[in-house]
Amino acid sequence: MTPERWQQVKEIFTSALQHEPVQRSGFLASACGGDESLRQEVESLISSHEKDGSFIDSPAYEAAAEILTTGRELIVGQRVGHYEILSTLGKGGMGEVYLARDTRLDRKVALKFLPPDLIKDDERVRRFAQEARAASSLNHPNILTIHEIGEVGGRRFIATEFVDGETLRERIAGGPMKRTDALNTGEQVASALAEAHAAGIIHRDIKPENIMLRRDGIVKVLDFGLAKLTEQKESAPEDPTRALVKTSAGVVMGTVTYMSP
């Protein structure tokens, strides 16, 4: 939701409160002009207001638990713990990603949420947590930094550094890369994977969508949700983390078009 859309929702919400409950249906029908999604957003705010009091100023608004648990898209200005939603970055089968501001440290972050319909899927929940633990056990300039893993309103999220740039897929779609750029990108990805392999972690889902290119040329490898561990003869500080991210033997993981034969 754009800032303009959010402002429209708030204005209709404020006006709706000035009408008696029995008059609100007619007012919303007129104010929303047949835009059903707009009306649903406004009605969601009204419902929370009636339940918790002054919704706009209440902790319920900041936590946004009501909307989080319904699985509806988060909106600009919402608070999720100490994070303020700024915009939607993308959606996929394993999560929804939002640009947010860390209000404690005043920095931009990316928030990845496990889809509501997968909360009861133990395997998906395990992989979601595995992504955070696997990546956070690594310290490398070409691997996405994990800030924290948390849960709000029954939904799990991962807070990571925000990468201002585009995926390798988006870059390729824009036309052929220069040879030097392609070599530089490959070198950085290889460096990240070498670091992961040295720690006993195999990514298993390397593809253009999981490689981000920052505007300054730095490459970041994302999404360790399908990572697998290799056997390590010597113990290391990462061993407690490694024990948590093993996958079942015999299970095929990855994206078919990018898997080895």
C-alpha cells in the first residue's frame, strides 16, 4: 500500500467514526466508491477501534496484531514491534517481504514474514527458522546479514539488512551484462558460497532470484531456507547452530531449473 492509499484509508476511517454505527455502511459505500479492498481496510480499522478504543493512538495499532493474524497485507505506517512498515518489497511461496524502519536504531531493514497459511506447517516453520539460523552463523560481506528472528501476532518474521538494489534476475532481464560485471558478480557469489561451505553449510538453492546486486556493486546471497549441513570432523563455534539446520535424508530440495543433474 502506498503512502497516498494509506492516507486515503485514514481519512475515510476518521470520517466514518463521526457517523453513527447504523449509518456507516451507507457512508462507506459512498466514500469508497465501489473499491471493495479500500472498504475492507477501513472496516478493519473500525473493528480494531471499537475493540481497543482509540486505534490510531493505541498499542494495538503499533503492534498491528489484528491485521497480522488475519493474514492481510501490512500497510504503510503500521508498527510491527519496533519496526514501522514503509512499503512492500515482494511476495513468494515462502514469505512476504516488507521494507521497514527500525525505530530503535533508525535504520532501514527488510522484514520477511512466513505466510499465515503456513503457520501450522511444521516443516515450513522449521525451514523459516533454519534460514535465519544458517545465515546468522556466517559473517561475510556477500551474505545477507540477519538482525533478528521474532514473532508478532502469531506470525514469525526475520529482520535482515535492507539491500538497496535489484536481483540478478532483474538485472539480466534488463539486457546482457558486461563481461567484467558478470565476472565480478560470479566472484562475489563464489566467495560467499566458499565461506558457507567452509562452515559446513550448503545453500542448495542458488539462482538469480536469490542473488541481490547493490547499487554500489556489492553482491549479497540471500535465502538459506533450504541449506544443508555437511559432516565436520572438527568442532567449531557454529556447531550448536549447525545441529539445528539439518534436513531429512533423501529429500530433494531446490529449484529444478538450477539443480545439478
